[in-house]
Amino acid sequence: MQNVSLDLERRYYSRPSAFGDMQQAATGSLFTAANRLIQTGIATIIVLEYSAFLPNSSMILERVKSAVDYYLKSATAVAVEEGAKEISRQGYTKEELEKKILEFIIENRMCTSFASF
């Protein structure tokens, strides 16, 4: 699963940003690192969950790749990018951060028809 996360991160960050070139000037800063980690973690969980609901006719890796492609083209990718920035800025405690990330993931699921589970 680590390879899937790394592939998702590489593909996500190599795509043009939906908001132009608004990257932080201070690359390597703690904020940027935390933001990227939160964003990658949220995206990975959302994609893996979505891939679990795709038809079982294909191999699991194909389902995950399909889910990554769908995610990168969806409004969810933009929401995760902005949400991770906002979460990173807040300075939450560990417990608050865990709760906020989980709430964000639940609110931004790609398989909303399964949201009641």
C-alpha cells in the first residue's frame, strides 16, 4: 500500500494546481511538510476507500489506479488540497488534529452512497 500512496502523491503533485502556482514560497518549511503529509494521507484514505467499492471484475491494483485517476479529475482533489491547507494552519493538538482529519475524510468521501455505513 505504500507504493500506492507514493504513486498518488507523485501524480497529485505533478498535476497543475487548480489554483495556479500558489505554492508556498518557503518550500521545506514545517507548514508545507505538515500540509503535504496531511493532504497525502487524506487523499490516500479517500482513494483506497473508493477503490473498495469499484467492481471486483478487475485486479485490485487496477481498481486502485482507476480510483486515483477518478480522484485526480474530481472536485474532491481540490477540496482535499484546500482542506489540508486549512487544517495545517490551525495548530490543533494531536487529538484535535485526528478528529478534524477524520471529520474531513467523512465529509469528502467519493462514495457518498455508502456514507451511512
